[in-house]
Amino acid sequence: MKHFCNNDRMLAQYISGTLSDDQNTQFEIHLTECDACRNAFAGAQLILNDKTLNAYHPIPLEMARDIVRELSFLGQLTKKFNQWIEGIIPDPIGSLCVSPVKYRSAEQKGIFIHIEHIFDDLKSTIVFIRHDDQLFQIKLFIHVPQSCNDTFRLKLMRDETLLKYEKLTDQSIHLKDAYSFGTYGIYMFKNGIQKGQLKFTLSTQGFMEQ
């Protein structure tokens, strides 16, 4: 479906709902396969939804995902898998909602995966930052009130090997060590009690929840 790529007219028709049913279905399938068209669609929606803002560079990741998730079939396809994305790295620490931005420093750009996960009853934001070809770092934030007096610790395992067991500061942690691609487990503890886990594999293709 290469004829859909860089086709501003068809994108406008899709947003306005003037494509035929068959064309509409084909275009939605194309959006699941083409990063460029998906980003263009997300950007167009952002501009349509807020006339006071100009063009964004790059498109905020979570906003783009929120828009694309409105396609119900895509929500099922992306439930367990996330691809690496290049752009401004979202900081889960202190900025829980990614907002439209026009300019950021070059140091904040990189290749990353941004996910939301619930450890039992603890909602978290996790960012995997890719380094070189086979290495990554982890940033994690737990969504709890700032006045919370509970103690949270993160345990990172690879196979049966303990890599990290660290306390979260201000409900957040940045594991600055770089880890190689493979299968891992993140275990979250609250006041010494395990609250849940996330098992996943990171590869050159992206993140796959186990």
C-alpha cells in the first residue's frame, strides 16, 4: 500500500471521514505498518485538536499513541509489543503527562521505548533508553502521592541473576548501568512486600512483554 505514503489528500479524506469503507479499512491497516504515515496522522490530529499551537517536532510519543490506540484493532496488536522510536526521550520523573513541545535540546533526543505498567496496584511509567546497538538503560516512576511515606524498591533480574536491588528516591529510579539485550524481570516492592512483576524481552526489534 505504498500509494498511501506521503499522500496528504488521502490523509485529509481519512480524517474528515470521506473515504469509502474499503479505502478507510485499507488506510487503517496501512497506519499499523507505516511509522511515517502514523506520525503524520498523529500530528494532523494534534493540530486539528488545538488550533492555537503550531507544528511540533517531533510529535510527542504518548499523544501519538493515544490517537492511534483509538483504532481498536491496533490496540490489540500493540498490547504486548512496542517498537523502538527515535525522538525526544520522555522523562517520567516529574513530568507524568507528555505535552506538545516545539524545541528541546539535542541531548534529550535518542532511541527509546515508553510504556505504562501496573505492579499489582502501583501504576508506573517505564522508559527504556537504547545505547549503541545492543545496550539499554531503564528509568522508572511510580505514580503515588508526593506525601507518600512508603518505601519502594526495584529488583532487576536476568534469568536467575540479580542485577539490581535499589530503593526508589522520590518514587523514581534511573538505572544508569547499561544492560545488554535479552530477557529480564522487574520486581517492585512496597515496604518489603512484592507488589508485582514485569517480565520482558528487549531486542533490536523492540520490547515484548512475556
